[in-house]
Amino acid sequence: MFESLSDKLSGILGSLTRRGALTENDVNEALREVRRALLEADVALEVVRSFTDTVRSRAVGAEVIKSVSPGQMVVKIVHDALVEMLGKEAEGIDLNAPAPVGILMVGLQGSGKTTTTAKIARRLSDRMKRRVLMASLDTRRPAAMEQLAVLGKQVGVDTLPIVAGQSAVQIARRAMEAARLGGYDVVMLDTAGRVTVDEALMAEAAEVRAATAPHEVLLVADSLTGQDAVNTAKAFDGRLGVTGIVLTRMDGDGRGGAALSMRAVTGKPIKLVGTGEKVDALEEFHPGRVANRILG
Ligand code: GDP
């Protein structure tokens, strides 16, 4: 993750810190290189611009340049600006609501939505000791329903029995009711995948949202799709009101543009990241740790 950006930034900032004194020009030159490195990592242009403006306004001042170790101060300024861009604090899944707490999973087909639903269910059940019920609302693809049932067995989490012929909203209502009667703490609703941001399926997901009032609406997006992932998040948020993002396939993402732009563009926190195909390959997203990793 972030290998190439990390290499470049360590090079640029390393050469700043090795120099004793810095001029305004040195800082500006380094910032031009930082800007180029961020753009090559596929970070959204508006995010790059606001990031470099922030760093410049903090770093190009007499105080920094005249300090004992100006290079170190610039590195600290870059680090802090990165953390702010990524969202400052880690935000986990919020279960602070009366049971059963609904979590609606949305996203494009192939983004890793169903796998991520099972990964989260496993985490809530194993680590947080919650009783979780999962339900697939993908009425168009029986295979998707089967896939969730298989994953449920694998992670030891119950899935709602499949009843043929029901609509997505009917299944969602049945899941909430079954959870209430069965004493479950959390209900995870895996909505139908769609190949593009498709109005009919958006309307269906909006109807499910209205009928079940989920506490979390998590958008699952594939980090490998870069800025498309960010645009997808914007579109889903505009239509459904997303409470958080799960970025999948971070294990294969050497550039990291989606992860770096997501918060700043959408205003929504990345809550978790997928780091592999296995059901335990899910990690929390800590802006501070990510910034440390990027800056080496
Ligand atoms: P859906 O259509 O959005 O429900 O996608 P699936 O959950 O079926 O996932 C599609 C493929 O992506 C599967 O082969 C998953 O194993 C794989 N996948 C999901 N998340 C990750 C991840 O974080 N890393 C990697 N490498 N593969 C993932």
C-alpha cells in the first residue's frame, strides 16, 4: 500500500531534512515535487491543491525557516496535513443504537460487498461478541444469496433463510423482524450489486433504507478503481446518505489515490479497509498510522 508515494515523499522530504538551512524557494520547490507525487498516486486534483496550499501556508513562514531544524518542521507539517486530509481520528462501526442495529451495505457489483459483509459480521461476532444476522437482498441473483449463506457458515454467522419471490424491502423487513424476535444485536443487509450507478437499484436501496432505518449505511468501494471509487461514493451518498466507506483491495493498491482522496472529497470517513480475499482480511483505518506508513 502506498509504496510508490511513500518512496517519493521520503526522497523529497529526506533531502530537505539533510539540508541545514532552508529558503522559501527550497520549500516551494519541494512542494512542487510533493504535488507531482500525489498526482501520480492518483489523488484528486482538488485534494492535492488544498493539501499543498495548507502545507505552504504553514511552512513558508519566518518561524519555520529560521528554526533550528526547518526540514524536520516541514516533515511534521506534511504529516499533520496528511492526517487531517485522511480524517484525523479512526472511526469504527457505530453500534450505538437500540438493538437490532441495522447496517445497510451498498456498492457496485464486484466491489467486494458480499465478502465485506461477511468480514464485518465475523468481526462483530468474534471480537465484539454481538449476535449478528445477515440477509441478502439481491433478488435478481440467487447466486449472490447463496454466496452470503455459504460465507455465513464459514464465519459462523446466521443468515436469514431464503424465501423465493419476496422483494428486497420485504426481505429487509423480515430480517429486522426475525432479529427482533430472535434477540439479535445487529442485522446486516447486503443490497443488490449493480454494474453502474443505476437508478432502479438506487430507488430500491432507498426504499430499503426508509423501511428499516439502518444506523449505518456503508458504501463498499474498490480502491483499485481510484477516482472512480471516489465518484461512486459521491453518487451513493447523494442518493442514499452514506455513513462510512469500506475500501476493498487495498492489498493490491500500490498507489492509494482512492484512500487518500475519499475523506476530503466526500466528507465521509473510511471506516475499514479490505486487505485480502480471506474473511479475516479486514483492518481499521487509522489516519495517523496511514500517514506514518506513507512518510516511512
Ligand atoms: P460483490 O459483487 O461486490 O458482492 O463482490 P464479492 O464480495 O463477491 O467479491 C468479488 C471478489 O473480490 C471476490 O473474489 C472476493 O474474494 C474479492 N475481494 C473482496 N474484497 C477483497 C479485498 O479486500 N482484497 C482482495 N484481494 N480481494 C477481495
